[in-house]
Amino acid sequence: MDRYEHRKSQVLLKITAADGKPLKNVEITVRQTKHKFLFGCAEFSIVPFVNGEFSGGLREKTEMAFEKFVGLFNFATLPFYWGRFEPVRGKPDTQRLKKAAEWLKNGGFVLKGHPLCWHTVTADWLLELTNDQILEAQLMRIKREASDFAGLIDMWDVINEVVIMPNFNKYDNGITRICRQYGRIGLVKMVFDAAREANPKSILLINDYVVSDAYEILIEALLDAGVKIDAIGIQSHMHQGFWGVEKTQEVLERFSRFGLPLHFTEVTLISGKLMPPHIKDLNDYKPESWPSTPEGEERQAMEAKLFYKMLFAHPLVEAITWWNFIDTFAWLGAPAGFITKDGRVKPIYSTLYQLIKKEWWTDTQRLITDENGTVKVSGFMGEYEVVCKDKKANFVLDRANKVVEITL
């Protein structure tokens, strides 16, 4: 049995000439141009790069890295951390983010914004407000971003790490204050409603690193309360070691019970020394240096391959996002990227390229239409191009499309 059969489909192409007559017994070439599955990555240095803020050697290194980035992925996450996006009230960083979003969109990427509501890296000026004012500012912020970026970004991590949000005590912040007052369910419902109102076409996620039953219980309560969650976001920062087959399968099984799409939103595997297991909060680990090592890079590639194969084989998983692409800008300074600080490409890149663009990619097909100008095309779901002599057209191979009519 093909463990990836659910990723494939078949379509009947009906090809006609401009005059409406079928193109009988002609040779066509069909090639895949894009996956339906979202193979993604977060690399927030895209924003300063696209806005021309890098120069010299850094510019050159980053340019080469992003050529690799574009060559592998079709999905990207952009940063909307409130404290950085709007450090001064009323002065959001909209134009810089829009420029980055447009650059990626023009490259064929599906985009997601992360996050609209989170108690960490939130705006400090919220602390000057009452709880009612904080809530109003939060909801207005969500409506502004979801509306301003509609058509560019139509997918959002609406609220991040809400399981611990009311109990967060590392420092005071406005979002924990309102979560304590209105409760997890009350706050989640309000922020989802605001995002949905601003862009009814958007895909809205809840996202968390907690993969215990506490997250399950919360999701169940939210669904019971009528919150429309489009996809469940699951973080998997494996700085302390690979989850392994058993834990990965167990997480997939538990969160599949909701029947909702699963997005693995923040995947990290280290190519250097692993973070010690006694560290409770990953942010507390601050080594003087954290280099990538040859043995670590081989381990990273091997574990990433296994993890991706398990996720791609599961019918409810629709997206995988790596966190981050370049070690120079990596979260916590960890050697978790595909590119080392000195610009060297790690083995993980070729390993995942072999999966995404070779093993899980439909080979170019040369086919002959029949007497009715029709031909069957099968392959991995996604976007395709059909060529006949000097004429080209595009179509989508999906479960919904059984027959596609094309004029060449």
C-alpha cells in the first residue's frame, strides 16, 4: 500500500483549441510546479533583507541563503510580534512587513502571520491601560492586521501559547492580565471573532508548544463554546532531542480526534550539542557559543527525514514549518537552521530536497490526447503546467477537480 496515496489525485484534462475544437491525438507535456501540501519555514531576516537593510558580506550571504529558501519551500511565516511590530502606539511596522510579504507572494509562497495575540514580546505600552482598554487595543490590532494584509496574508496564528497564558509569571504584561480576567475560552473566542470579522476568508489557527492533555482539553472546550478553529497548530521545538517515533505517533493520534487539519508550526532539530534535559524553559539556556558540528548535522538530517515522512504520511497534517532557516538569525542562537553562520549548506537541505522535490514530486509527463482531446493526469496534488507546442496553461490537481477544461 502507498502510504502517501492520500497526497495524490487524478484529473481528466479536456483540451481544446482557441476555436473550441478538441485537440485530438496531440502530444502534451505536463509538469508539477507547486505542492498543495505546505512545506514551510520561518526566517524573519527576510524582512530586513527585502527592505534593503543588509549590506556587504551579510547581504551576499543572505541572498545566497534565500535562493535556497525559495528553491525548497512554498510556505512562509512572517513575524507580527506586537512589541516589535508596534513598539510605539499608533506606529505599526506595516509597510516593511508588506514589502516582505509581497516579495514572497510574488515567489509563489502561501503566507502566514505569527502571532496576533501572545503574552510574550507584546507591546509594553499596554501596561499603561486598564484591562478593558487592553482588550479593546488587542481586538483593534487584530482587525487592523487581518484587514491590512488581506489577500497577502490569509492565514494567522491568532493566539499563541494560551495554555500557560493566565499563569505566566516571568514578567507582567497586558495580555496575561486580560487572559486572567476574561479566561482562556473568553479571550480566544474574542480574538478569533475579531480576526474572522476582519477577513472572513482567512484560515485561523490556535498554536501551542504544550502537547499534553491540557491543550486537548482547551481545544475541546473551545469547540464546545462555538469557536471555529480552522487548524490546530502544534509546536515541536526539539532542542533537547528528537521526539522519536513513539511520541510523534502519540501526538498525532491524540490531536487527530478533533478531525481538524494539523499544522506543525514550529519544527526545530539541532545540528550541534543538545540542550541539557534539566532546562524547563528553553529561553533559560544561554551557552557562550553553540556551534553546528559534523556529527550533529548528520543527526539533524536523519531525524528531520524521519519526522517529515511520519507527518506527510498522516492524512490530517497539512503543513510543516521549520524554525528557522539560517543559524545567524536562529531563535535562542541554536544551530537549528539549514545554513550555518558562515554560509555553508547543511546536509538537511539536500535530504529534505530529495523528499519534497524528488520523492514527493510528480515527474514530468509526456502524454497523448485521445479522439476527444482528453487525457488523464495523476500525481501529487498541487499546481501543474500543461504545454502543447508553444502554448501553455495551468491547472490544479486536487480531489475537488475531476474534470478540468483547458484552452490552448
